[in-house]
Amino acid sequence: MPQLNPNPWLFIMAMSWLTFSLIFQPKTLSFTSTNPPINKTPTTTKNHPWTWPWS
């Protein structure tokens, strides 16, 4: 079966991942986010206990 022969496909997969990791990934990570996170103090929420009618 030709699908089990890893000779050409292993090289193609390795080269495509190497190309992605070295060329495309730094270019896409260099873009600035349109919605940068804001340093806000977290607000604490008050938890109200629920009274269950059957207990």
C-alpha cells in the first residue's frame, strides 16, 4: 500500500512544519491585538446562598 510508505510524506510534513515554525509563526505573532487586555483590579462577587425548598 503506498500510504504506508513514509518516504516522501515524512519529508514533506517535516519541511512544512519547519517552514511554518520559522517563517509564518513569527510573522503572525508580530501583529498587535485589536483588543489589548486592560489591567483592571478584579471585582469580588457576593455569593448568596440558595435555599432549597425540599431540604
